[in-house]
Amino acid sequence: MLKKRILLFEVRDLYDIYKMLERKTTLERELTNKKLAYHRLSFDTSVFIKRCERLQPHWNNELQSLIETVVPYQKALDAVKKAVKDIN
């Protein structure tokens, strides 16, 4: 079940990454790969972006029950895409 969860990328995951970036957190490829290695995975930028792009239809519905003001999907996606392309 956990492996299935790690392969699924959900709206709240994208939102959490966006909020981390807002707080000036730097994404690190080495740390990301260490976390994914447990599941025999490695970080792939294009796969990650594709998964993020599939979240748009669910963005508002899933977040409005969790947070007061929903960040526009495109704003979050653009910030995360930029950070992922610059990942160390």
C-alpha cells in the first residue's frame, strides 16, 4: 500500500511543495533520491512534472476542505516547475 502511495502524487503533495518553496526551502536531488530509494525509485523531472499537471481537475475540490484560501493551481505549478528544473 505504501509503495502505491509513493507512486501516486496528490494535490496536497503539490501544495505542500509550493508552500515549502514559499518559505524559501531548497529542493535537493540527493535528499529526494535518498527518500525514493527505499521504494527503488529515483527522481525524474519530466515524470514529476507530468504528475503535477494531471492534478489540475482536482485542485480546488481537494484543497478547499483543507485550507481557507486556495492558491491558484497555475501559480503553484509554475513555482514548483521552476524549482524542480533548478534542483541541485
